[in-house]
Amino acid sequence: MRAEPEPVFVELGEEGRRDLLRTETLLVLALSLGASGVSALISFIGSLTKPGGLKDQAATLNGSYAPGRPWLDLAWQLFGIASALVPVLLVAHFLTREGAPGLRVLGFDLTRPLQDLGRGVLVAAGIGSAGLAFYLGSRAAGFNLTVVPEALPDVWWKFPVLILSAIQNSVVEEVIVLAYLLRRLDQLGWSPMAALAASAVLRGSYHLYQGIGGFIGNMVMGVVFVLAYRRWGRVGPLVVAHALLDIVAFGGYALLAGKVGWLPTP
């Protein structure tokens, strides 16, 4: 019988470990919100170079994938939500290989549900009203597109899908752009201020398709979330806050669009 070759293990020095973490982080971002940032930039350039002002154009967040075919549309909606969560599972895998207890090391677990919920509600309440006022002001000034949080057909699964979409957005963004990115940047030797800036700018970048207002508003939100995460050491409350913000935005638009004068519509 042929003898199997012995596996070769190479010990990585400190610099090799840093290179590995740097490459891992870039790959995770390239497969998730880093790629979304590039896409948003291209979309924003397209909006800037299109005839007419930004506020006369619309950015739709949750639209139909198969108009007139509700069951096929539902299948696409659920597929999109599920596939968007894959980078989070990849992060959990990398953290486990690192020797950490998966996403628990980021504070994404159910060990403190009431505390996370309470903190999340407070953050959402503080940011929600200010964010809405900033959006309305930015759009009126011509710095923002008209954001259409949902344009789904009036079918039975509309609101469940909007809630699932909000939860998916919050998990992906807060786990990757907040908790995971800060952990890796800390391990790579970045200063706290530099890591805060990187996380906040990245958050703003993939909202740039909404306009300058969307970029600045989400960058400010990113600063608040980083400071809260540093203080609490848990991403759970920020996932709750983000989910609540999106649920209110998506559901509120679905219920109020065209019925109140202060809410912009295309």
C-alpha cells in the first residue's frame, strides 16, 4: 500500500497572522457590504448624471421580483433574505476557527434578551425621529433621492416579508460592519478612532444610493452604534435597534404612503 504523505503545517508568525486576518476581513467585506458600497457608489453616480434633481428620483428598498406572480415573488423574496445571511454564517465560521465561541463573542446570542431588547428600544427611539427629520430635510434640500422603503404587492405575505427583510438587514449590518469589523481592526492594531471612522464610513457608503443625505445620516448612525457597542460589549442591542428602525420604516411606509402629506412618494 502507498503511504499517505504527512500533512505539512506551517507556523505563522505575528505578521503572517495579521496578513491572514487582513485577507479574511477583505474577503468577508467583498462578499457582503463592501461590495454593496461599491454598488451604491455606481448607483449614486448614475443618479447624479441623470437629468433632473435627486429628489425627483426614487430608491426602492423592497420591491417585487416577479410582478403579477405572487408565489414566485415570495420564493424570490425568501431566497434573497436567506442568501444575504450567508456572510454572517461565514463570520461565525471564522470566529469559531479562531477559537472564539462563534457569534457569542460579539454579543449576538440570547443570554440577555430583556437587557438587549430594552437598550435596543431606547436606541431606536432616539435615532428614529432624528433620522426621519434629517431625511425629510435632506430631500427637501435636493441632497437625497425619494426613498421608497417598500413597493410590494398587496398580498398576504407582504408584512411578514418586510419584517424578515428588516431583521436580515439588521443582522448582516450589525454583525459584520459593527462587531466583526471592529474586532478584526482591533486585532490588526488599528486605533479606536480609526476603527470607528472605518466602520461609520463603510456604513454610510452602502447607503450612498439614497443620496448624500443617506450617506451622512447612516455615517452618523454608525458613530453612535460604535460608541454603544464599545460601551456595552454586545451587538445584540444594536441588532434590535436596527431591526425596529427598519420594521417601522417599512411597515409605516406601507400603511401611510399616499395617505399623509408629509411622507414623500415618487
